[in-house]
Amino acid sequence: MRPARALEALNFFLADVQAGIGPFIGVILLSRGWGADAIGSVMTLAGLAAMAATPLAGALVDAVRAKRALIVVATAATALASLAMLFVHSYPAVAASQILAAVSGAVLAPAAAGVTLGIVRRQGFDRQFGRNQMANHAGNVAGAALAGWPGWPVGFDAVLSVAGLFTVRALVTTWRITRYAIYHAAARA
């Protein structure tokens, strides 16, 4: 697979990983008997954590040469935080899992942009970034459709199954981008 096509595939699968179960968290917690105030505060904490982590994530991506490994770690952390929702029920545990998902998810976009820049350099960045975003939006649509279709009769397990499938594919696709394809001096500009 050519590096540019692998980037597009990565962005397709990262769409669902990055969102995690975030779009469904309110419904999941509501089904557990949580009130709107507790759900709102967990979602607010996650949003604030993502906002605070974003500039730090960009600095981390610039500082680290192992951008593929960074994508793998952030993808795994996001997936584990989403998976934790099956097992955690207390407010502190749910808040911690959603904060972890938000912070690790904040790393994914700048890391993918850094890898893109390292592969296509500045002159090809705009075109490739546009293609990446197209793939990302297609991944959002596919993830929502795949989660919604079996989710209606099966429930939230289907949502987690789709997130797991997209996570595995994102990890595999990340490693299909060879380290030699990334020019690291350009990847941090």
C-alpha cells in the first residue's frame, strides 16, 4: 500500500476511534440511571480535558520522531477508555475514562497531520490533508451506520464492537506506513 493511500485508510479508521463512544456516552449513562447533571458534567470534563490537551499534543507530536508509535499508543488508550465503560459505573471512574479518551483522542489529529507532512512535505500537504479529511468523514459515516444498524436490536455492545473493529484496523493501517516513508524533519514543521 502506498503511504498516501495508507494515510487515507488510517484517517478513515481513526474517525471512529477518535470519537470513541463519545456520541453514545449520554445514552449509555442515561440507561444506567444517571441524571442529566452528572452526564453533562462528565461530558464537560472530557471536553475541557481535550481542549487543554490539544496544544500539548501538538508539541508532543513535534517533539517525538516515533509518530506511528504515538498514534498506536493514543489509539489503544482511546479504545481502552471506551472499553472501560463496560466495567465502570461510579462517577470518578466514568469521568476518568472519558478524560483519558479525550486526552488520547486529542493526540490523534496532530499525529496524523505530522505523519502526513512527513510523507508528502509542504508542497503536497494541502491536497493530501483534504483527502485525509474526506476519508475521515467517510469513516464517521461508516462507523455510525455500522454501529446503528446492529445497535438497534443488539444494544451498546454493537457500538463497542464497531469501535473495536475500527481500532484494530487503525492499528494495522498505522504499521503499514513504513518508518522510511516519513521524513521526520518535515513532519514537525
